[in-house]
Amino acid sequence: MGNRYFTVVAHIKAKPGQEQQVKEALLALVGPTRREAGCVRYDLHQSLEHAGHFLFYEHWQNRQTLEDHLQQPHIQEFLRRSEVLLAEPVALSFWEVISEPAKH
């Protein structure tokens, strides 16, 4: 089997009235994060049913590269602002791909 990336799913809920600000703040994280060492994939999604619900789907080379990411200034700044912007703390879950990759 190929590489076993460390996968993270992050659920983010904006406070009512803060949806656009959260969207803009999350989009601003994408570019800098994708340039980080160890970042394999970093995709932001927005719910079709709830405009204030967002999801990051991330692949990291390993757990340490994720830990390094969480200490980056752009992430720390977002976390400082999160109490004002978010309805609840960011919910993280950790995964590992166990199937073979799709053949295209």
C-alpha cells in the first residue's frame, strides 16, 4: 500500500451573523497552509444546508507536521479570533486511509 497520510477533519461553526467573516478568515488560511512543509492536502468546504458550517479536509505527512501547522502564526491568529467568530470550539477528528487509492 502507498503512503499513509495523517488525515484531519475539522468542523467549524460560525456564530450567527459571523458567517461571512468566518468564511473569509478560513479562506485566508488556505494559501499559507498549503505552502507548509508536510501539507499534502488542505481543502475548505462550506455546508450547502447551513451557510455557517465549514469543514477542512486535510492530509499531513504525519502527526508532527500537523502539530507544526497548529503553531503557525496564521493558525494562532485565527484561534485568537475564534471566541468572537465561532459558536463552539473547532472540532477535530483524526483518520487514516485504509483503502487502496482510486485508479483513474
